[in-house]
Amino acid sequence: MEVKIRARSHLMRILALLMFLTLVWAYAQLEWGAPQGARKKVVQARGTVLSADGRVLATSVDGQRVYPQGTLAGQLLGMMGDTEGLEGLEHAYDGPLMAGQNLKLTIDTGIQASAESALARAVPEHQGEYGAVVVMETRTGRVLAAASYPPFDPGTWRSSSEGARRNRAFLDRFEPGSTVKALVVGAALNESLTTRNTLYDTPMSRFVGGRWGSRIGDSVAHPTTLTTEGVLQYSSNVGMTHIVERFPKERMRGYLEAYGFGREVPLPAVPAASGQLQPLSRWSDLVRATNSFGQGMSSTTLQLAAAFNVLANDGRYLSPRLVEGETGQERRDVLRPEVARETRAMLQTVVKRISGTAGLDGYDLAGKTGTAQVVVDGRYSSSIYDSVFAGFFPAESPRVTIAVMVHGAKVRYHGSMLAAPIFRAISADVLSGWGVVPPVQEGDGKE
């Protein structure tokens, strides 16, 4: 009898152990992944991501997430795991997409393709490491393109590098360099600290900052005196130090903040870096001078586009929009409309001066180049640069604002040689898409 009880007890322990292991296995299935059939149902019900022009960017077919446009806007879209979004919009809007809601973006696939194509041609040609472009619709703040290079295909993300997946247009910080000169000149005009024709002594270098100061120099040969417009045309750092000499530090820093630098970009759900401004307590005369030409501060390509859009949009800042129908867009007046228009006119002359790389014959484009040294181990490198351009068109009544950044080019890395031609290529494609014909110049009319 005792032997039977012991055997039965042993059997019960085995059965209990089997039941426990079964429960553990069942829990693991729930915790680590649903059964294949359930996964298919989850993915199949997931919402579709559409572009502004109605193209399907992401959808579900036979239980799989597919991306019909391949690499187009790949970094924006991000990617999915078995049942949930891991990065990009797939992650940021995972809840609504899982609930079956569709997501319509402001992205125009034609302009997005143009931006990606321009980067894909230029970055390898100049032996750059990576690049980014943002195109904004001037009057609305809608992001028409947000391109990053190298390309990324969300459908094959497991074989891609982390760098290729990175949404560089929104996340990568860099010193915007001389592009900031246009914004600071606009602010100085707004404060009545200068005029378009105010004349400044502009030797090739100047010491700024008193005892703890430094020598500021120019790289492009220019006349020994320059007007404010000439300072922009020749991109004179020395000239900028004169323009901001009487600019109260808190006021100048306030303008940079109003342009969007050093602030969070109010894009719901989508990760976007903020860039940096030094705290006012550290704004010496030297910091004020270097910030006037975009050194000692940082931006993203998205922030730079939004900042230049202030000039294009008659002085009003509009925070970027990426998803149609979302509310909460920030709006604020930064410059008087007439000041923004005068600054645009000066930037039109800047583009004409480098018309071989940034301009298009017969079209009115405006913008500013930048070539920024990159900080490596706490020092400015003499061999690594960011090539930058920001501008808009048509110059007199802009419809589109574009910012371009290419990092680490080893061949013809100056902004006028690399970033400006990318701007020109995208502008040409957009104007062609609009069906805009260049105006007939005086004397070109037929008999």
C-alpha cells in the first residue's frame, strides 16, 4: 500500500511539473511573440502610411509589412519588428497604426525623390560621409521632403547599418556656419542697427573680445570696405563682427531662439533634436561675434529650414508639420515683413554672385552658403567640414524653402561647391514640376 502511495505521489509531481512547464511555455508565447496566425492578423490590420500626393509608402499584405516605394523616405518611415514599430513613424505612431488608422504625411513623393537623388549624386562624388535635405512649403510649414543619405530600405532593415537607418534630417546636429549671417543681418535690420548700405571697414582679419578675445579672419578675398549687402555677398566674418558690435547680447540671442535654434521642434510624436545655443551667462563679446557667423551653436537641417523660412514667410516663424491634420503648430512674428523682404533681396544678390553653382538662369533664387569646421576632440578640425546651404524661391514671393547639409566631404567641400548645387538641382526639379517657364528677359522677345 505504501509503495502505491509513493508511486502515485511521484506521478502527481511529474504531472504538476508538466503543467507548470506548459504554463511557462504559454506565457512565453504571449510575452515573446504571438503565434504566426495572430501576428498576421495584427500586421494585416495595421494602418497604411500615405504621402500627400496619395502614394502608398507603407502597407500590409498577407501578414507582412511592405514598403512599395522602396528606399523613398525610408528613414522617416523607420521599420517594424514582428508586430510593432521599432523606429521612425512606424514606432512614433505605433498605437494609431495598430488600431488600423491610416497616416497621411505632408511629403510630396516627387520632391522627396528629387532630394534623395540629388544627395545620392553629390555625396559620393565629393567623397562625403552622409547628408540631409529638408524642403518646406513656405506659407504652411508642411515638410515636402526630408531626405537622408545613405539610403535605407525599411523592407530589408535587418541587413542595413545603424547609420543608414538614421533620420539625419531631423536628428543630426551641426554648426550651421555662414548661413546664420543672413538671419543675424535680418535681426540687425529689424533692430535698426544697420541698413543695407551701411559701410564697414573690412580687413581680412580683426581681433575681437578684448583680453580674452581672438582673431577673426575671412577666407574669401574682398574689398577693404563692404556694405551690409557686401558682407553677405563675400560672407565676411569680419564684417559680421562690426554688424553685431552694438547688438545687445540678450536681444541677439533672443532672435536666434525666435528663429527656432536651441528650442525643441514641436513635431508631435516624431523624434527631432533641438540643436544648442550657449546660455546667456556665457555670451562674451567673442561668443556674440562667433554666433553671428554660425560658430559655437548647433542646428539640425530641419531647424535650419524652419529658420530660413522666417525670411521667406515675411518674418513669421512656422513650426514644421509632417502629418496632415495635426494641430498645435507654433506661429510667431520674428521680423517685420519689410525687413524680411529686404533680406531676401540681399540674398538674391548672393545667389547671383555664385550663379554657376546655386542659381538657375531666368529664375529668382535666394539663399546663403556655409562651410563649417567640425569640432573633433574639443578642437575645430582643419580637414573635416560640413557643407551647408539654405535658401528659397521664387525670391520675391517664396513658395518653397530648402536646407542642405553634407558632412565630411573630401573633395570640393565648400558650401558653394557642394550644398549649393544640391539646392539648385532640387529647385530645378520643383520648378519643372510646377511647369514654371523662366520669364522672358528684356531684349529676348521675338519680332
